[in-house]
Amino acid sequence: MKSNIKLFRKKLKAQATSLNEIIIVIAIVGVLSTAGYMGYTKFIAKAKSTEAQTLLRMLHTAEKSYFFENNKYSSDFNEIGFEANKTTKEGGKGNYTIEIINASEDKFIAKATAIKDFDSDGAINVWEIDQDGNLIEKVKD
């Protein structure tokens, strides 16, 4: 029985962790969490840019329909039957402002501009679409 107690006591002994080891582990966890956060914000910015692309494609469809009926493009959202979402600054859920930059008899250009910098890199996301449906990211976020 005495041998069992000695064996039990040996198993209970644990090595202590030094302060240096704890600091190293905390530093590693900090670096990994920072890297994960940066990747996460890039993912969020990309996901939100889908809103701009979708709205511009809807605007393109409305402009094309208006063009087929009137043989020209319009710069008036009401004329083409397009209603832009209210942005979060206006009490809505939209993350982009939509505007028609140029509309004439044979072409149009519309732009979607982010209302804020989603991934805090200093760039505001901007997308454009033309009469041919060419969707271009002018400024990456």
C-alpha cells in the first residue's frame, strides 16, 4: 500500500509554468488573433461589395428597359423605375450610395460608392457599370 501512495504522489506532482512561457503563449495568441481579424475584415468588405454589384445590375436592367421603350437612357431614378435603398446614415440598411453619372441617347454610367471604409484600410469602395453591363471595381476596399 505504501508503494501505491508513493506512485500516486509522483503522479500528482506537476511542473510549474514560468512567467516567460506564459508571456510567449499570450504573444502567440495575440498574433494569431490579429491575423484572423484582418482576414475577417477583408471578408466582410468583400461581402458588402456584393450589395453594390447587385444594385448596379438592377439599375442596368431598369436602364435597358427604359432604353428599349424610349430610345435613350435616363438620369432620373423615377423615370426608369429604380428605387435606391436608404443607407444606414439615412436610417436604412444600405451600405452604398447609387448615382447615375452620365446618361445620354446611346450610353450611361452609374456608380455605387460605399458610405464608409469597411476594412479600415483608408480606401472607400467604388463600383461602376455602363450601358453594356460592364461592372468594374474602380476603387478596391
